[in-house]
Amino acid sequence: MDVGDPTPLMRSRMSLREPPPHARASFGVAGAVGVVVNMVLFVMDIVSDGLLAYMLWRQAQQDEAWSEPVTWFIITLCIILVPMVVINVCSLLWYSQNKQCLGEYSVLHKVGKVGTVQRVLMHLLLLGPLVRYMDILQYGVKMQQERKHLEMGMRGSSSILRRTPRGEVYAVLQMVISRDSAMLDMMHSFLQDAPQLIFQVFLLYRRPELITGTLKDSPYTTAVQVWKIMLGVAAISWSLVTYQDELRRSVPGKDKLSCCASFTCLMWRAAIVASRVMAIGSFAAIYAPEGVRWALTVHMREDGTVHMPFPIVTACVLAAHWLIMVAWIHAQGTNFCGGDSEGQRQPVLEFLYNCVMGVVHVFSYINVKDTPSRRRMAFFYAFCLIENTVMISVWCVEMEPHLSVWFRAVMVFSVEVLWLVGICCLIGYYAFLHPDKDNLGTSRNNASWRS
């Protein structure tokens, strides 16, 4: 019998012996704090949404002669409710799919009929994400409690701490729920928070007295809008960092992010998102020549030409950006919804996944393929820089009759500087804080900037 190279066999044996991702799972103080932060952000988001809708409704009641406040209230309410319904429906579907695929390793199997009914009711109240956070805490604590010391060596001279079989089940449950919750958080951020940010920036521009310092009416409405914008940027950035950390946690051989790395990633995401939101919201808020009452209507001017309002132009620009991103992601050959081991691809589901990632790429970059991504990231951020610069420059020129020079200069400066701060944090993260930083530049074939 010929003896060949033993390396492939050794690698296969090593891969068989490599522990599954949940074997490395742990749930300490940092994990609990992260879940509590998610719960606080979720509750604050609901409270701010309710306050914002109420304040806009009050303003609509005070300005009965003007129809625009009613329109703003309806649009805000739709941005709040529609994504919440979508997220809770997806959450229920994932609970059901996990039960079919994982059996005893699913939450619905563990909680029984009473727990299932409770979760359905909470989802009908649009509080599904909150239930998932409570599940993460519950199974994380149980996972840590189900550990025992195993004696090893002669006469038990040493011992190691290992989870019991029940603890292994809790570890799988906690990992699956955390992964699904991270994906739902990111979907919620880009379906609700991102459109809400742009729309509230747009509404602030509809009140030039706010910028000129002559605002007297409805100061509380403005305060709630500003608070919602700040909270939205924080929620989007946190959801991206959480998704990034859970993605690494679910892949064998990937180390978790350190606290410093997570903070740097948070600053990177927040700066880029803030820059995008300011540029897009400002561009959408450019006044029509006839005044501020023609915000969303295509109409004829006195000279017979057709006026296309900037909110509609902005929607067309974002739609074109989304189409470009979807085509670009598809060209990368992603295989998120199927693998070689499964024997076949799922093109329809893969296309839907690419469409969802296209929405994310309107605001921020996510590496959708575990291959070297330096060039892809350079293309994306250069593309966004050009787009931001063009939009904020057009806004600066068109708003000259309405806003002072200093305010326009500050806005242009802020958009560009925030983008630069985000890029600096990005470079600092990958150069000094990335868990795999030692392998990023050693080989073109092995280097990956996957977050």
C-alpha cells in the first residue's frame, strides 16, 4: 500500500475534532451588559417613536389649515409600524423554522405550549425582539450554571470545568437566539431607523425658523426629533457591531471582538452612518422655488416646465444606489442561502438576501463573502464619498437664498469630516484591533477583512 502525503488526512481529522461553535460559547458580565443595552435601546426606541408620533399629531391639530403636518404624521406612523410588523412576523417564522430544523435544540420545544402562546401574544403586541432578549439572558445564565468539575489524572489529581449535556443544549439555544436576534436588530435598524433618520432631518429643514433661531412654536417636537435622530444613529451602529460579533461567534476558529475593538467599530459605523444621513436628508430637503408647501408633489411651474421635488429626486437616487449595490453583491457570487455540502444553490432565496444586503449597503458596508475585501471596501467608501459630496454640494448651492453661509459651511464640513473620521476608525480597527490582524496582510489568498 502506497503511503501518500499525510497532510490532507491530518487536516480532515483535525477538522473532525474541531469543537462546534457553541462549545466555545460563554456568557459573562460583558454578554449580559450587551443584552441589557439592546433591551434599553429597544425600549427607548419604542418610547421615542410614540413621543414623536404624538408630538407630530399635536402639531397637525394646531395647524388644521395646513395639510402638510398631517402628511408628516402619517408618513412617520407608517415608518414606525410597517417595519415593526415585518420584524415580528420574521421573528415568529424563525421560531417555527428553528423548531422544525433543530428539534429539542429550539426554544419552542423547551417552553412548551404555554410558552409558545406567550411568545405569540408578545409578537402580536409587536414586542417580539424584547422576548428574544429575555430568552438570551435566561439561557445564557442557565448555560453558565450547568457546569461541573470533571476529575482527571491519577486519583483525580486534577479537574477541569465542563458543561453538562443539559448545559450544551442551553449553549446551542443561546447561540441560535443571539444570532437570529442580531439579524433582526440589523433588519429593524435599516427598515425603520434609517428611513426615520432621513425623514426627521428632512422635517427639521422644513422649519427654517429653527435654524435662524426664531422658533417659538412646538419646541418639544423639535427636541423629540433631534433625540430620535441621535438615538437612531446609535441604534444602527450598535446593531452592525452586534451582528458583526455574532457572525464571528458562529464561525469556528473566529475570536470575539475585544471591548476596544467593539468601541472602535461603533465609532466607525456611527460616523459613516451620520455622514450619509446628513447628506441624504439635506439633499431631500431642498426647497422648491415656489415655497415649502410643494414638498412631495410633481407640478407645473408658471413657465410651463415640470418641477420634480427633491424628495422624489432623492428617492430615485437611493433606488439607483440600491440597484447598483444589488448587482454588485450578486456579481460577487454570494452563497449565503446554500452551500456546496447541500448539493445545490437556492437562487431565489439568494437573490432576496442580496436585495436585503443592498438596502444595508445604501448606508454602510458589510462584507458578504469571506474573501479579501480591501478593494471592495475601497470601492464602496469612494462611491459613497462621491455621492455624499455631490448631494451636499447641490444642497449648499440651492439653499443659498434660504440659509446663511456659516450654517451651510458647517453642514458641508460636518459631512466630509464625519466620513473621514469613520475611515480613520476603520483603518485603526483593521490595523491594530482586528482579532485576525496578524493574518490580514501575510497572504493575498488567506487575507480577509471580513468583520
